[in-house]
Amino acid sequence: MRARILGIIGRLLILSALAVGAVEVYSSFDQNTYHVITASELLSRLSPRGLALLQYTLPPALWSNVLEPVLRFPVWLLLGAPGLLLEYLHDIRRVRRPRSIL
């Protein structure tokens, strides 16, 4: 059961990463330049007050040394890498029985 949940979450993350990548490519046709959507840009679009609240509530060392550099990564990478890892773990956990020839 847990392996199935890992697979579903992995596939959802991969599909989300592909959707963000498609939005980047589509917007590059309109603007004639490629623009990477970073995690901080996406969070500020979805919830501007939430990102400011997160920055306000976290200790400055944690914000500036850990979270801020992570938020500079492309969204498709932050969604796709864990999705691929979960999908890989799902494939490892899946029990495959050898087929008998007889």
C-alpha cells in the first residue's frame, strides 16, 4: 500500500513539474525569451503574504542560509527531482515475481 502511495505522489510531482515546464516554454513563445520560474516567484504569485510571513517567522539564519537558496531553484527541478526519486523507490518496492516458462 505504501509503495502505491509513493508511486502516486511521484507521478503527481512529475506531472506538476512537466506542467510548470510547459508554462515556461509557452510563455517563452510570447516573450521571445526563456524565463525560468523560480520557487520564490511561484510562491509570491500564489501567496505573497504567505512568503512574507514565512520570512518573518523563520530565524534569519535558517531563512538566509537554507530556504532562500532553495527558493532560487526552478520549480520544475524542485518538483521533478523528488517525483523521480519517489517513482524510483516505488519501482524498487514493487514485488515482481519471475514468470515461469512452464
